[in-house]
Amino acid sequence: MYKYSDGQIRFSDFNQPMGLTMSPENRWVKKADLIPWDELECEYAGLFKSKTGTVAKPFRLALGALLIQIEYGYSDEEVALQIRENPYLQYFCGMGGYEDKAPFDPSLMVHFRKRLTPEKISAINERIIQKAVTKKQTNDKNKDNNDKDEPPSNKGTMIVDATCVPSNIKYPQDTALLNESREKLEKIIKTMHNPDDGKKPRTYPKKARRDYLKIARKKKKTKQEIRISVRKQLQYVKRDISHIQTMLKNGKTMSTKHEEQFEIIKEIYNQQQHMYKERTHKVADRIVNIRQPYIRPIVRGKAKAMVEFGAKIEISVTEGYVRLEKQSFDAYNESESLREAIERYYERYGYYPKRVLADKIYRNRTNIAYCKQKGIRLSGPALGRPKKDEATDKKQEYKDICERVEVERAFSHAKRKFGMGLIKTYLKETTQAVIALSILALNLHKIHCAFLLSFFAAWLKNFAFELCEENLLAVR
């Protein structure tokens, strides 16, 4: 059940206790003005179909708490405590006045992330960008309104690139993954076994643990030693799986959680058995973590890490604003999604971009032909061996390279400041929501900084004008 709020509160309506004087220039007060809360709340309320039951927390409190968490990297418990202690954060979350009590139970943060899906957060991001662009155009006195009557042509620049967003998991090793699987299988067997049925199936936990530590504690391991350790762990896991299957045939049951773990472990065993027999380290949809089986290895080829484990995302940057074009936990070729990103650009603005600045991987024959058909210049040299008398515009190439740095800057800022450097959520849907929230927080920060910059420029202009008047008066 959802109950609408009384409307978007103003700073003057916020109830401040005696002795507390809040500044209207605070960044959280300014950021709250950038978000159209009332419009977005109508869409959020549509998620709650029932007219009975416990009243859900307001949309502004849910989104505000998530943005505060992304901004500072707080845990769920710390977010609730910080909102309780900070009146500016309470105003940002839509509370009517300062209250020295927790606004919600920290466990609700998980539900907030589940309700605000990546699609909904992307829609919120688009609304905020549109509001900022409209405000900028309104304040621009030199804007020519006659341009609307002309037929649309290609305008603007779109910068696209992809990166990996690493998740907070232990670096996967075959022996460690199999050992963890064995330990979980032993717990399942212990839970399913009833002493009245007789002797518990033998699992050899001490011997299996000793075999694992024998290789885990070695600083330098040979390939043969690793292979022997993997073989032993595979045997232990196979024995435990057969015990559980026998117990299930005899009428034993297990909990839903154990059923999910058992299916994941069986898939891990099949993958590891295949790699052991084929003497390879590659397998389709390889599972690298039992708790997060959706995470896949993403090969990057960077100097810091050849392989990262997490989601692969693709973003576009237009006029400084960042949009999340695609995210997937499976490795994909980003060149395949370029046309979709350009078509979304057309849906937003009504015309195609004049330039697309992209990495070399985007420059395949299909994308080049598509961009040529739409009148778009795709940055980079032509494919194939350069022609003998071909003239290249070195100045334009250098300009494209310099401007494409903006997308790398967005990646760096999102990873260092807004939580994309290491994702700490466990569920697939909440992980995707956190990534989308990082992009939203990045745009809010950009819009807020642009507002401060314009305010400072106006102040500097007035100051210079007053200084010139004083000098003229002194000369007279």
C-alpha cells in the first residue's frame, strides 16, 4: 500500500527546531531542487497495487537514502544513522522537519534497491537531465527560437565506451571454489540426516580439509600440484553429491536455500570436471562464486588486471551528461550495441549525432556503413591498410582523441567517488540498481557543480563591473 506525500516541500517549509539555523545554499538543499519529486512519485506509486496493508515509505525517502549511500559509501545501517543525525539529509529525503529518530529500519534499503530497478532509475536519470537542459535553455538569452521550424539535421557529439564494474568477491581459484562447495555440501548432508535413520554418510571432512590446506598454504605451486589438488577435491564433491541424491531418493527434503546451493554446486562440479579432463581453463558461463553465481569473468587486458569479475557496462556522454546504455554480467562485444545507442539518441533529441567518438573496437564495417548512411562521422582511421595518397586530418584526429577523454573521466569519477569501483551488494537485481544509481549520482553532482560555476561566473562578472565603475569614478 502506498500513500502519497503532501507534495514537494520547500526549504522554507522545513521545520527547524529552536537554535538550529540551516543554510539554503547547502549542497543537499540544492540537489533536492534538481529532482522533480512529485512527477516521479506518481510512477513509483504504481508499483503498489494493493489498497490495504502496511504503508510503504515515500518515494523521496527511498531514492534519497539510496543516493546518500552512493555519495558516501555508507552501509545500510550507517545510512539510517546519518539521516537521523543530519537535518540537511532529512530535508533531502523529504521529511517535514528535524526529528531525532531513525527514519526507517536499515533492512528496508534492500527493498528500496529492488523496487527501483535499473530501468526506473534510468528513466529518473533522463528526467533530471531533461530538467537541467530545459533550465539551461531558458536561461540562455541568446538562444534562437527560429531553429525549431527548420527540419532537424545531425547535431551534437556522442561519446561511447565500455568498462567492467568489479564486484566484491574473493579472487576465484579452482581448489578454493571446490573446497567451499564441499563444505556447503557437508552442511546440507548434516542438516538432512536424522540420527534415527542410522549412521551418517561418510564425507571425510578432516582429510579433505588437510588436502586443501596442503596446496593453499604453499606460496609457489606447480601445475602438477594444482592438478592433483583439483582431482582430489573433485572426488570429495562427487561423493557428497551422490550422498545427497541418495538421501533425496529415500524421501529426504531440503530447504529452498539448500536446493539453490545444491544446483549451483552441481553446475560448478560439471564445469570443473570438464576443465580438468580437457586440460583447459575456459568453459561457457563459468561460475566463479557460489553466493553470486551470476558473476562472470570479464577479460579486459589491462596492465593492472587481465581479468575482472563483475558487470560489463556501456555508457554514453552527451553535453557532459552520462547515460547507461547497457549492462550485462556476460561478456559481450560492445560494437554490437552502438546502433542501439545511436537510435536512443535520436529518440531523445529528434535528430542523429553529428559525431560519434568511440574506441577502435566500435569501428567495424557494419557500424561504419550505418553511420555513413545516417550522416554520422565515426571517429578513427579508415579500416585496412592506408592508401598511398590518402590525406588524413591530423588536427581533427587529435581533437577527437582529446574529447573522448571525457568518457574516461566519467568512468574514473564514478569508480572513485560514486561506488562503481567495487560493488558490495549480493543480489543480481540490487547490483544492477547500484550501478544505475552511480550514474544518476554522477549526473546530479555534475549539474550541481555547473550551477555553482554559473553562480560564481555571474558574481565575478558583477564584481568586475563594480570595480570598473569605482576606477572610472576615481579617474574623474
